[in-house]
Amino acid sequence: MQPLYEGKAKRLYTTDDPHVLRMEYKDEATAFNAEKKAEFENKGKLNKAITLLLYKMLEERGIETHIVSDIDETNILVKKVDILLVEVIVRNIAAGGFSKRMGVEEGTPFKTPIVEFSYKSDELGDPLINDDYARELGLATPEECAELKRQALIINEVQKEFFAKCGLTLVDFKIEFGRPSSDPSKIILADEVSPDTCRLWDVKTGKKLDKDRFRQDLGGVMEGYAEVLHRIEKAVS
Ligand code: UDP
């Protein structure tokens, strides 16, 4: 079966329901705007399981997500959404792109979380934008930008508290939102939340358990992801 869409980490397929798609998580990993590529056995399985548990936990706390139901190890059913081309990044501690751009040492905590928008465009390398750019580029209205920021900050608080229970520090993360085809007036959390899209450090040792292990050639990439899943499973049981 041909996918309707294939991204860097997931494929989307149609189903009998026009408002529902099947999302398949792949084992491929990319970094630095796909300049660096690799395949990791079990990555799809781990990221699917992590996203599913986190999204269930967020739903229980009133955040609507695209999840419909679980299918198997690497597949889930999701609501068909029109993805907003605005990537929302929330930062609690300086790292990655922020540290590089601003010359702030990795690990420096922020007093209040930073919310950042970037234009979802592989061609342009996801450039940083603000509400005015989003409005003029037709990506999101000012009201929608405010809604993205509102939801992102709630998601950050819920996840920060949850990851703390897992002995993990939520340094930063990227999320994507979409307008469901069944109700385009809404904006709901879509895509994924996994070690591919979050920075997670062990609270005690500071050990990185996320995609930075791949970006920085630290080794044990899947061991890190498996550790995150294991701790999440323990925290929800
Ligand atoms: N991120 C992501 N996809 C992107 C860019 C960033 O998932 O295209 C995540 C990244 O894993 C990190 C957070 O968003 O958890 C902040 O990333 P940053 O802007 O520091 O960029 P990076 O260091 O990934 O270049």
C-alpha cells in the first residue's frame, strides 16, 4: 500500500474513514535538517509507545490530541489533520539551537519557559519566526498563535511534572499542531512527543537520553530511548 505521505520519521496511510489515518513510525533517524541519517532498530516501536503513553496522559489532563487508537507495535490510528506549518518549541533550560545562537551555556535554566516558533520548511531549514511572520506568511492568525502558545505552555507544565516523576529533566521539546478535517475550527496536538523531539536528561546524573546521543555521537541511542520508555511505563502503572 502506498503511503499518502512519507516524512522523515513516519508514514501516513488512508483508512476506510476519511477523517482517520494510520500513522506508521519508522526506524530511520535524521538530524541537522537530514544532513545526518541512520537507522536504529526498534526506534519506531519505542517512539510510538512513548508518544502513545504521553498523549494518553495529556488527554487525561484535558489536552486534545490526534490519537484515535493503538493498532500494533509501530502503528496507530490518528485523526486526519491539516498540520500548521508552525513548529512550536518550548525551552526550560538552554541547549541546542538556543545555546548556539545566543552564546548561552548549555544547562543554564530559564526563570520562565521560552516559547519559540519556527517555519516548518525543510527547504529553508525551519527558520525562526514570530507571530507577525506567521500572519504575513499565512501560516497562522494572531489568535491561532496565541492558542498555540497557550496550549504549549500547559503541555510543558504537565510534561515537566510527569517527567520529574520519571527522574527526567525536560530541557526542551518541539510540538506540532493541526486542524482536524472533522472540525477545522479546532487546533489539536498532532505529530509526536518522543526522545526524537524532546531533550531529556537524567535528573541525578545529567545523562542525555534523547536524540542528542545521535547528534553528538554519544552512542547507546536506543538504550537511551528504551530507558525513557521504561521510566514512563513505571510512572503510569
Ligand atoms: N526539534 C525537533 N525538530 C526540529 C527542531 C527541533 O524535534 O526540526 C526539537 C529538538 O529535539 C529539541 C527542541 O526541539 O528538543 C529544540 O531544538 P533546537 O532548536 O535547540 O534545535 P536543534 O538543537 O535540534 O538544532
